[in-house]
Amino acid sequence: MDHRRISYFPGLNGLRFLAALLVVMHHSESIMPKYGLPHWDGLGLFRNGGNAVTFFFVLSGFLITYILLREHRETGRVHVGRFYMKRVLRIWPLYFLLVLIGLVLLPLAVKYLHLPYQMPYSAGQVWYWFVFFLPGIVTFKFGHHLLEPLWSIGVEEVYYLGWAPLFKALRKHLPLVMLAVVGIKSVLALLAHLQFGGPLFAYLVETFQFEAMAIGGLGAWLVFTRGNSLAGHWLFQESMQVLLLLVLVAFLVLHGNVHLAAWRALFETPVLSSLLVQLLFLHLIISIAVVRTGPVRLANKFWDYLGGISYGIYMYHMLLVFASMLLLKHVLAAAGPVGGHLLHYAVVVSATIGVSALSKRYFEDPFLRLKNRFGIASGR
């Protein structure tokens, strides 16, 4: 394998879908108490929304940086305008469709259908935050809302607004640039932990996880420049892959439910623990997509398809979670804690997959066909 000419990383679509599913579970469990339904919000497995988004950041940093490295090798340059156009055609259509639904159509539905939901803001109060890709500010100012998942899209768009030109200007010093991003962000996170700068500063530092994308970018640089030696490196021996995968799975399933001193030191130390989790995500990405000798096999048509619609799953799921709560509240309550959960997830997951599949085929794909005219596909 020429690690400088990879056009497709097998297995990553499966990871995309699993991460999106964790987000669905997290938001479902956090919303159930608001409707008086039994919930499992206290279990670590159902509190991984933030960790799943962090995975998306690491993955996105890995893919986009690798694509830029490959483009420079194949063409001798980085076309910043084409980079932006590919991002626009991939991300913007669905993003702004959700903004339209959340700011215009949903308030009208709530008003005229007399739905038991109160909008925490008006369109006039927040539209500019969404237009300029700062939806996280809306959450900070108004609390939780149906468009809350859009915050991560805003973070990525802000990051990549500067990443392509910075890559072009400092490509020869790329590892140092990404290490500097990680270092600066870690210092800011430590200051926020020490309560420097106030609540808004702390929220922005937590939200703009540029260090996760930089860690993903470092992984892409390693694959691009050292890919042939990775499979033989001790970090990617099958036994080490199994060990680190078990550590990561244990964290995702149990975090917050284990109170041992060693566990807390590993996963609850400010700044360092978040970097550790990001590195574990990167190790998983490289193991599955590049080394391909470990225990996890996600490279097949089933996972590819679900991963291919995972952007839609992430974007639409909140609307369908709330729909399940509003329309099936009494049925879910009558079914009991276990039965109610099984019914809810059967309805929400199948409906979200269905809506996302239709959206991908009839709404997103026409834009993606335009995107392919601009060269190598880059995706979330």
C-alpha cells in the first residue's frame, strides 16, 4: 500500500455511525426526564454525546489533513478555493435546512398545532449566530434546544476556515503547527479549569475543540509520512490494539460510574484526560482504517451505508427524539422502563435512518454530485 495515495479508508463509515448512535442515545436519555419518562441518564454508556462529537472532531481532522497532504503531493499545490467549495457543498445544504426547520417551520408547527413545546428563543434573537456558524453561543445564552447538535458543525467550519490557508503557508512545519495548536488549547483549557475568564470563556474553550482536530491531523501526517512502518510499530501490534480498544470501550461504557482513584486519575484529570481520550480515538481510527490487523472489522456494505448517512442521523435525530416523546409519551410510560426504552429506540433509530436515507438521496446527493467536480471528495 502506498500510504500517500489512499483514496478510501475502509471501516471509518462504521465508526461514524456508531458515534452518531451514541449521540442519539445521549440526547434521548437527557430529554426523557423532561417528559416524566424513566431514563438511564445515570449510566455512562448513555452519556457519550460529548465523547462522540470529540471522535467526530478527531476523525474530521484526520481526513481533511490527509486529503490536503495528498492533494499537495499529486498537484504540487493546495487549492484553498476548491477546499472551501467542497466543504460548502458537503456541509452547508443540510446545516441551513436544519436552521430553516428550527427557526421558521418548527415555531409555526408549535404555534398552530398547539404542540407542548416552548421555543427558548425567537428567530430574530439567534439567526445571526447560526448564519455565522456560532450556534454554540445560542446554547450558552438560551440553554438546551432542538438545534443544539449544530454547535459541532459550527466548530468544524470555523476551524477549517483557517486550516487550509494555514496548511498552505506552513506545510513544511505541519507537525509543529498542530502540536502548537494542542499546546495552546491545553493551556487555555487549564486556565478555564482554574476559573479564569468567566463562564463564557470556559464554554468557548470547552466547545472549540481545535486540539482534537489537530490530533487527528497529526495522525494523518504520521500515516502519510510513516504509514509503511505503522503496522510493525509496537503501538499497533494486535495485542496492543486489543488492550487499547478495551480501555476505550471501558471508558465509554463506564465513565462516571467508576470511582476508583486510578480510574479517576486516568479519565478525570483536567486537560490530560481529554487528550488521552482523543489519542485513543486516533489510535482506533488508524488501527481500523490503515493497519487493518486488529479485532474490529467494519469494512462492509452494511456499515458503509449507515456511515454514509451518519451526517443526516446526527442532524435530524433531535427532531425525531422529541417527536417520539411528544407523540408516544403515554405509550412509552405504559411500556415500563425496559419496554419503553426498547420501543423508543426502535422508533427513533429506524425513523432517523429512514429520514437520513431519504435526505441523502434526494437532498444531499445532488450537492455532492456538484462537489465531485471539484476533485477528491472530502467528507465528514
